[in-house]
Amino acid sequence: MFWSRVVFGGIYPNGESGYAGGAHNPAPPTSTVIHIRSETSVPDHVVWSLFNTLFMNPCCLGFIAFAYSVKSRDRKMVGDLTGAQAYASTAKCLNIWALILGILMTILLIVVPAFGLSKLRDRVCVHERCIPVGGRQTFC
């Protein structure tokens, strides 16, 4: 049975003394180096994908990006950083396209009706006959 070292000195079970004047090992001390692997951060873009899914979801790109983001997070939890990076890259690409298309659709939904309504204000068509508005003659 091995006993632990006595803090205040004493005698070990194998007969060595624990005092300063006791026997010591003539071999030089060795050092142990422990390499702690830094965990590489792989962004999974879940929040961005969720935003695109809820607010700007043209052609369901936001939902598909959300699915790839969840797959990336799952791969990261398992420890497969290569697979997580691949899924995260696909989610990022889909999020970029969803954002661009969502912004373009929003602009078109604001600009097109604004210009269309300005042209409608110039004429009022009733039963395929045009009534001039504002003193201008319009044709249907």
C-alpha cells in the first residue's frame, strides 16, 4: 500500500526520510509540457439565419440557411470542425443572398407603388373613359 507524503516531514513507507536532510533522487528534474488545444471558433450564423427566416425570407432562403446553421452547430458540438465549417459557409452564403433579395424586394415594394400611384393621380378612368384631372388631357 502506498501512502501519501506527510506534509510536516516523517518517514515514508519505503524508509526514506521526509526531512530536508533525507535521501533525494540524484536524477535531474523532468518537466512535462501539456499542449492545450485552443478551440477554434466556427461561427454558425444561427441568429442571422433566424432573422432572415422571420423577416426577410425570399424563396425560403432564410429557412434553408437556418437549417444549415443548426447542422453547423450540431457538427461543432460533436467535435467535427471541418463539417461545421462547411455547413457554416453554406449558411453564410444563403444568408447573404436572402439579405440581398430581401432588401431588393423591400425597395421594389416601396418604389414601384410610389411611382405607380403618381401616374394614377394624373388620370381617373371610369368605364374605359378618361376624365382629365388637373387640367391635363389624359388617354387611357
